[in-house]
Amino acid sequence: MILTAKYAEIYDGQIKVLEEKFTNLLKDAKPDSLYDPCKYIITSGGKRLRPFLVLISAKAAGGDFAQAYNAAVAVELLHNFTLVHDDIMDKADLRRGRETVHVKYGLNPAILSGDNLVAIAYKNLILDCRINITEILNEFTCGLIEVCEGQSYDTDFETTDDVSIEQYLLMIRKKTAVMAEMCCKVGGLLATTDHSIVDALGNFGLNLGMAFQIQDDLLDIMADQEKFGKKVGGDLVEGKKTFLYIRALEKSEGTDREKLLEVTRNKGIDWNDVGFYRNLYIKLGVIEAAESEIKKYTEIALESLNKLPETEARHTLEWLANALIKRAK
Amino acid sequence: MILTAKYAEIYDGQIKVLEEKFTNLLKDAKPDSLYDPCKYIITSGGKRLRPFLVLISAKAAGGDFAQAYNAAVAVELLHNFTLVHDDIMDKADLRRGRETVHVKYGLNPAILSGDNLVAIAYKNLILDCRINITEILNEFTCGLIEVCEGQSYDTDFETTDDVSIEQYLLMIRKKTAVMAEMCCKVGGLLATTDHSIVDALGNFGLNLGMAFQIQDDLLDIMADQEKFGKKVGGDLVEGKKTFLYIRALEKSEGTDREKLLEVTRNKGIDWNDVGFYRNLYIKLGVIEAAESEIKKYTEIALESLNKLPETEARHTLEWLANALIKRAK
């Protein structure tokens, strides 16, 4: 218990450092029409998991935090770019309790500030590249390509009736997990030329990312409303094809199946019906199916850490993987 | 005259090679929802000036074409990304005589395929980085940042009454000229570590880009309709603040000034009034002012080539600068 507190302290301490960096970034950049939206999104908080993965991976690979801050900033800028553009595409009005960028500043500044965030991300990344330069840039770039592909698959799913679990897993792999993999690999590549270390870190990140996304799907329907921060059941209301929904459809028959098909047919359900579908998910056993899938990916992630030397940084990664399973939002 | 034909042949030959590369690029990439729009824009032709600048600059710096093709593809992909996103922002329906990407495929695929083009651009660029890696990536990245800033300034101008020539020149420098500078520097950096060569190439590109953009403004009102490929006078119809418009406003008084102010007040003019404004521009001497500005920038560009060894590649750059002044579209 005392040990756990220590790792949480390492995380909290680094988040503080990162927040200060995000506050000071782009301070005097002009024009305001471009940089105000950029500053608005990068100072809007969030868990800062991706930059933390870069930092702690660099340390786990034998480096230190100081040599990875610019790269950490870079991955968070890249993540924020995806948020800005995804929110446009999803027509989302709110993000982290605030207006989304396109709602606050308009479509054109949102598109352009997203583009600019990508460029500033690269600019920061390059600052930290001392060894493995082309590899680091390739990882970062391929991460960006896969995120675009994942987002396209996700959009395709809206108009596809029979999305399989395999297709779903490929989509979240590209849209979420590859980015976590990239963060861990970039952190490792900043600090070591030992590719077994880098690959172990990448494997950790990839599987952590898979677990994280399925946990996200699960929380959306099973979270404690008090702690969740947004309304429980949003995925069903939007008619999204989540892990739970696809598994439920596979397992259901008769009227249960009919009720599930209604979700996509009507492009979502009413908030009042969330409870009904939660009970249906429980009855069909897809809650346990999701929990077991999350456990499976988390175990693979933890196992791959065995290839790293036993350091405080490695234990922090273990703590992080376990903490994410238990998260409430 | 025979020599000129030789340089044109070098250009034509390389454009053919490039076109084949663009046709084969992304052939088996999935999903189609992401890559069809990408392939649509990159096979839509155009002058391919930017990739040619990379190739011929590499050669002028002592390298050869073969070591610069991926980087050449990269700058054209980056340029095409700006076209896709700019067309969304400008609500443009047509580009090179075809539907724009967002009109043909919709807003979301246009945003996302633009994003993806940036990533694929980096992926290609990295392939050619053997020396000066961080410098090349920095040039490319700063080029992208400045393009975003330039586009923001351009958008700001739509709602700014008193845009000065200095502000206009800063805008076209960022939006157009820096990209040409980047192409020449990247080409040089692929082939040499001699920074005096790289700087001379960059200076050539920057000034060529300035001349090119003012020439663009000039052609829009003075081009031969038969050869121009689109309707003459579009900038006035859209109410854009071009070099000619800003200079005309500075030089005008009384009713002339009133007529010019109407252009922005009414957010553009009627196609039928293009002739009137052309005559007004001629009367106010802004056609000559533009021509002299184009000449000035072209001369600076040509002068900076004197720092390069006298090779066929250098002469090709000279030919290109002179040919662009005389272009009809």
C-alpha cells in the first residue's frame, strides 16, 4: 500500500511538470487565431497518460525523465490533435466538460489548429532525438498513420451492420493501442539501442492500450455515475458499436437480439433505456466477457515487462497497468 | 533556345517519373474510405513544382535525382494536404477542373485524408534521410508550421479592413514562399553538408516563391482567358485582398477608392464588373507595380544561385525561375 502510494506520487509529480510545460508552450506564438485554439486544447487537462508513458518508458530503459520531456509533450500534442479533429467528425459539443474547439472557435480554426498541433508535435519530438533518430520518427509517424486508419474504420462501422469482434479489435488497436505502443517505444528509443528492451516496452504499451479501450467501453455502461464525470450509457445513446455491443449481438437470440438490432437501426437509444440495455448486457454475460478480455490484455502487458531490469520505473509501469483496470473514469 | 528546350526536357522527364510514383503510391493501402480520397488528390495533376525543386536542388548541391525521390514525393503530399484542408476552409467546389475532396467524399473523409497525407509525407521523407536528418526534418516541420500560420493570417485578412502590403508579404511568405524555400533546402540537405550551398538554395526558393505568388495574383486579373484554365477575375469576385488590390487601395483616391472599398464591403464583385476593375488597376499603375515586384524577387532568386557551382542543374533552376515569370496559368 505504501509502495503503491510511491508510484502514484511519481505519476502525480510528473503530471505537474508536464502541466507547467503545457501552460508555457506556445506563449508568444502568433497569430492568435491559430494559437488560441491550440493553447485552449492543450491546457484542458486530461490524464496525460501518453506523455507519462514516454517518460517512464525512457526511465525503464535506463534513461532519465529530463531527456524525454519534449518527446512527452510531442505525443500529448499529437493526441490533442486527434481530439480536435475527431470532435469535428463526431459533431461532439463537449470535451472534458468544456466546449470543443470547433464549437468555441469555429470549424476552420479547429481544422487548422489541429494541423498545427501535428507540426508542433514533430518540432518538439525532434528536440529530444539524440539516438535512433529515424526509428523514433518512424514510430511516431506510423502511429499517426494508424490513428487515421483506425478513425476511418470507426467511421466505416457506423454504416456497417455486421461488425465482427476481429474488426472491432483491429479498429481499437489502430485507434488507441498503437498510440500507447508508440509512446512506450519512443520513450525506450530515446534511452537505449537495446531493441529487446524497446520491443518489450512496445508490447506492454500495445496491450495496455487494448485493455484501456475495452475498459473504456465497459465503464461507459457500468461506471459509478457519481465518479464517472459524464452520463453513463453515452455509447448506447449514440449507437456506437462497442466491444460489449458486438459481443452481445453475437450471443443473443430472439427478442434480445431484436432489441439490440434496434440500437443501430435507430442510430442510438433514449437515455431512459440505458438501464434496460445494461441489464441485457449483464444477462448475456458480456460484462464478464469484457472483464476477462481486459484482464487478458493486462496480463500480457505485465508479462512483457519481465524482460526489463527490475527498477522503480518498471514497477511504476506495473502499478499503472493495475491502476488503469481499477479506474472509475 | 535549344538550351531552354533541354531544361524543359529535364523538367518534363522528371514530372513523368513523379507522376508514375504518385500513381503507384498507396496502391494496396486500406481502408478505402481513407485512401481513396488520398489517391484522388495526389493523382489530380498540377505543375509538381515543389517536388521538382527538391530533385533539382539535390542535383545542384552535388547529389542525384535517385536519392531525392521519396523526399520529392513527401513535399508534394504535404502540398496536397494543404490543398484538401484549404479547400474545406475556403468552401471551394472545384480544383484543377475536378470536384474538391470534401465535395466528392464529404467533410470527414476530407479532414482525415488530409491528416493522413501529412503522416505519409513524413514517412516518405524519412526514407531519404541519410545525412542532416534532424535538419531536414526540422525544415520540413517548420515549413508546415509556417503554412498553418500563413493560412491563419489569410483567413484573418477576410475580416481585416486595413491590410498593409507588409502584412500581405508576411502572409504569402508563410503561406507560399517558405514551402518553396523548404523544398530547395531539403533537396540541398539530402546531398551536401555545405551550408553555404543549402542557404543559397533556400534563398532562391524563398524569393522564387514570393515572385510566384505575386505572379499568381497578377495572372488572376491579367491572364489570357484562353490559356488560363479558369475564369479570369476570381480573386475580385471572391473579394480577396491580393497584392494588386492592396496596392490599388493605397494609391487610389475619391471615387476610385470608393469603388475599391465596395469590393471588400460587398465581400466580392460580380463577374460582369471584372473588366472595370482591371481597367482601374491599369489606371492606378498597380499592374506595373506587381510586375516590378515579381522582377525584383526573381532577380534576388537568380542572384543567389551564383553561389552554386555552374552545373546543368543550376541552369535548370535559372530556366525555371525565368519560365515561371512568363507562365500563362
